[in-house]
Amino acid sequence: MTDQAPIIHVKHLRKAFGPLTVLDGVNLAIAPGQTTVIIGPSGCGKSVFLKSIIGLIKPDRGRVMFQGENLTRLTERKFARVRTKFGFLFQGAALFDSMTVGENVAFPLEEHDVGSSGDRHRRVADVLAMVGLEGLQERFPEELSGGQKKRVALARAIVLNPEVILYDEPTTGLDPIRADLINELIRRLQRTLRVTSIVVTHDMASARRVADRIVMLHKGRFIADAAPDHLDTIQDQVVRRFIEGRADEDELRELSRGTSL
């Protein structure tokens, strides 16, 4: 963390789905201009945390403060104003199949009535060039590779020039080379746009590549918080097993019992 005031400060956030508590009073302060990576096993609540920040999921308790404003108290109408300051890259890209690449990227501009038609076309061309897809405005999603779809979705996420970009599993489903391209884009956009980034992933190679700070979510709580270079000094066995990709002994014994039947 830096000495700067946090741009986002999550306080005592709780979210349960029926009897399952996913976030158990979590706290996290996000420094401006940095990339914070949230790691943890599948189903641990990483995406729920991310969607709670942007108001796609309403927490049961707690606060999400953005630049000193309590987002959890805003009406949907007022939240719409704040949302323009956030870009969100969904896990599956979430492109509209019936729209061209250009129309997909322009969608936030249309939705928020930003600029003239000419302004929008120029802005779409600019952000597509930033993600290495210059000139693909007339293609449809079905004509793109998985990596290209992610980059179109990323262009859409930055088209409103946000202050914060939220990435939900940005490298899932990509081969190592395409994943590395996405990682490089995350780093490059942080530098060129001077944005704050929050990346949710279980890909440790990606986490180490893009992070200024890595935190780990486990059983509804953050149990680790370190710079990438210091992650390997953490002795907690849950953290160590995750970053090294080792199943715990109980899981292995259970697997052995199953294969011996």
C-alpha cells in the first residue's frame, strides 16, 4: 500500500446466498494507480467481491467507499453516474453476438449518450488500436478468436476512459501465449491510462505478471496480502498450497479411497 488515500475502501462487506456465506465481513483498501490482484480457489467469492464493488451484486452488510462516497447507499439512478468511472471485463467477454465489434465497443458511449456519432467512431477506433485490433470494427464476435474477443471486451471496458478497471478472470480459456498478451495489455493500460486495476484470477503466472499487490481470499476472508516478490515468504499452509498448486493431504487421501473401490 502507498501513503495515498484509497480510491476504493471496502469495509466489513458480507454476502451470503442462503446458508452459504461467501464474504464474511471483508475489508480491503485499494490504492490509486496500482494493480491489486485477488487470488483464491474457484468458488471462494472473488467474482462476488468484484461485482459487489460495481453494484452488480448487493451486499447484505458493509460499505463500498469510492473516492469517499458510499456506493452501497446509492439508488440505481445515482449508481449509473458512478459506473461510468469503472470499466469491467467480464470472464466470458460478454460480447453481443448480433453486434459488430465496433458496435460492441461503442455500446457504453451510446448508452450514456457520450459525444457525436463522429466522436464515437473516432473513440472506438482509438481504443481498438490500443488493444491491437485496429480496423476490425466490421467483424462479428463469431469471426474472432478467444483472445481477440477478450481484447474487444477490454476495448469496450476502457472506451469511457474509466478511473478503475475491474478484470474478472481475464486469462481464463486462453492458451499461455494469448494469456500473456492479455497480461501485457493490463500492464500497459495501467501505465498509459494511469488507471487503478483490480484483477480476479486463480492463474498464478498472470497474478505475478501484472500485480503490484496480491491478496488471497479464502473462506470469506482475506488471509494474505503481499507484494509479488514477497508472496513466497508467506508460511501459511493454505496460501502456500494455492500458490504452489498442491492439493491438501485430506483431499489426496479421499481421492485414494475413491480409486481403491
